[in-house]
Amino acid sequence: MKNILLHPKHKRKIAEDFGVSKQTVDMSLSYVFNSCNAKKIRLIAKILLIQEAEKIDDESAISQ
């Protein structure tokens, strides 16, 4: 089953930005909903995850 894991702070931000409930965000990230909004929510989630990953310093991650 597909599911996009996202920190609750990001879910709250997406819910605020889209004017929807956190449950709608959760269901969109779990692919229960496949509306235009749900697709946009998944795209924003992907962008947020990429931004988080870019914060990782490769050098310090390897040396630990």
C-alpha cells in the first residue's frame, strides 16, 4: 500500500495552506483521495521532503 510519511508539522502547514483538514491531508498522502487537490498535496509533500533531505550534511552523516 502506498503511503507518504511526513512530519506532523508539515501536515499541519499543508492543511492550512490548502484550507483542508489534517485528515484530508492524511488521506491524500495515503492515496485514498486522488483528486486534483490530493495530487497537489502529494507534490507539496514531495517538495518538503526533498528540502528536508537537502539539509543533511553529507560529511557529518558519513563520519558518525
